[in-house]
Amino acid sequence: MGMLATVINALALQDALEKEGVFTRVLSAIEMKEVSELFIRRRAVRHLEKKRVVIFAAGTGNPYFSTDTAAALRAMEIKADVILKATRVDGVYDADPEQIPDAKFFCRDFLPRGVEPEPESDGRDGDFAVHGQRHADRGVQYEPRGNIKRVVLGERVGSKVTPG
């Protein structure tokens, strides 16, 4: 259900962007020919080279992996400079802090090199840690108040980190 929900959200975002004249492509990890293209790394890179906005949908296409995992994976695959994480929370937790008050906070940005995720975690904290360890010159931006537009327009919002 969650993977399909991301496709619906991606299509809604595509519709909104195209109404503003922005060329977009939705690439899905699950084949849905009628509404999106299947994710193929080279295709995604080619769309970006053509200055199109690429929206990734359906996570990794595999169960048990969070959308954070998919974001980190796709960012590595396309050699992204930054990940923008649109969320209502201020970092990575072991559960939804809006529904579970004692959810354990792991990190606001990705973990520094050499820091291992805690063994009792469900793995979501490691998603951006893996991204950070492989691409230390890139950053993760959390946007708890819907500030993606402001970031894209060049404003400094939230907590962008570029470890070095």
C-alpha cells in the first residue's frame, strides 16, 4: 500500500509541476506503463541531463525497505548533490514520533563516518548513514515545515549538512 501511495503522490506532484510549465518524469520501481516509466538509472540520468525534474516513486520496489532507503539509494545512483526529505519530523526515528511519543531519535542529518547505527534500530537510521558514508560531500536536508520550494529557490532553510 505504501509503495502505491508514493506513486499516487508522485503523479500528483507531477501534475502540479506540469501545470506550472515544468517538464517532469515519474520513474517507478514497480512497472506501471500507463502512468509512469520504469526506473532505470541511465534513463533517470538522461532525463536530468535534459533538465527535466525526475520524481522517483514506489520506493525500492521491495518490501521491508523504507522510502528513506529508496531516497538514499536513488541519490547514490544518480550522484545527487543533496537529498531533500519532505517530512513533518526533524530527523530519523525508529518509529513515527507523531504516533509513538517515546520513539527513539537517531539523527537530524546523516551519521558521521565510522559511526554505526545502533543494533536495536529497525534500520531506517542507517539509510542516510549509508548515503553519508559513501558520499560525504553531499548533504541531507530535512524540511519539517514544507519548505522544499524555499530550498529549491535558494533559501537557507532547516539543517543542511555537508560533512567534510
